[in-house]
Amino acid sequence: MGRRRKDADQLDPVRRRLLRLLDESRTTMRTASQAIQRNDAYLHQFIHRGTPKVLAEDDREALAEHLGCSPDLLRHDRRLTRRARPNPAPPSPYAAPRGYSAVPEINVRASAGPGAWNDDFEEETDTWLFADPLIRHEFRARPEDLRMITVDGDSMEPVLSSGDRILIDVSLKVPVPPGIFVIWDGMGLVAKRIEHLPHSEPPKVVLKSLNPEYDSYECAAEEVRVVGRAVWASRRL
């Protein structure tokens, strides 16, 4: 038979403290386990079954960030260096509720007008909130790598229409495997399907518009200014 679940008064100080922090944060063991990229039962097993005996450093850091506390509060092997939560950080224009991350939306036309591309987004107009487990497990991304962009034009119809919003991962710029990417075309940010041409030397890619009224074309891979890969889309019905 399995080990019996321990009552709170039988737990060690770190586990009792974690239960209190979870309650104060109005989150669950399952949600917190997902937030640190562990299986749903990880924290339940840690608290009530003693597995693992202590939290690994990476888990402490991630869990402390999720709960808004010092990692030292979750440490077994050292004396606590802080007895209370740290002072809250100054409010941010992209602050999000605990368990969510704010993703900035880019003004496509303001971000890349005529001239040389410098890899900077000059104007961020709004933010979108996404649950952290959705970002980690569905988008397989880090919140800081995500940007929201509005599609401008009909070159990617019927998959993407003008006014649709797409979420891009700016850390993904290599078209392997092929997919839809946002690029700078010399005048603005546009979405295109990019495919690498195998065995090409120097490396070449094909830029495709899904709308058959637009032509596809080849170019050297180094000439394409890729901003990021599309990982999600939103459309008004």
C-alpha cells in the first residue's frame, strides 16, 4: 500500500511554509507544479509523500518566482537569509497577475518603416495576458520571447487574414522545420511561409505567400531579416 498523506502538523517547516504560501497566493499544487514545468502531482508528492526529500535549486527558484517569495523560504539545507517576502518590485506597464505573463503587442507599421532594420521594436501598443502553463506547454516558449503582431494584408489568406493577430517567438529564426514567420521586407513586418532549400550553397530559402495571387521567390538565407516564428493565431469571427 502507498504511504498515507501526512497532516499539516506532521510536516517539516519548509513544507508547512509552502502550503501557507500556496494558500496566500490563491494557487493550487497542480498549477504551481505546472508553473515549474513538473508533472501535475509533483508538489503534492513533495509535501505529503516526502518525494523528493528537498527541492532542487532550479525548482526552488522557479517556484519562488511563481509564488512571489524568496527562494530561501523553500530551502532545507541552509538557514533562512530572509524571514519575509521581499519588497514588491515597482509596478511595470506589463505587470500581470500571478500565474500569467504579459506579452506586448507590436505596432507593425511603426516598428519597421523604410530604412535599415536594426532588430528593435520601436513601438509596443498593448499587452496580452497568457497563462504560464499555456506558454510553457502549448507554445513551448519563454514569456520574454513572445510578441503579438497584427496581420496587415491578404497575402497569407486563407490561413491568415488582415486584422488577425499572431503570436511570434522571436527566439526562433531558423526555418527548420518550415513554417510561418514574420520578416522585415524592407518596408514593414509581414508574415510569410519560409522553406529552406536543401543542399543549397550558400543556403537559400523560399518565401511563399499562401494566397495564389502572390508570387513565391527564392533568396539567400542571410538576406532574410526574420523576426520570429508564428506559434499561435487569433481571429475575430
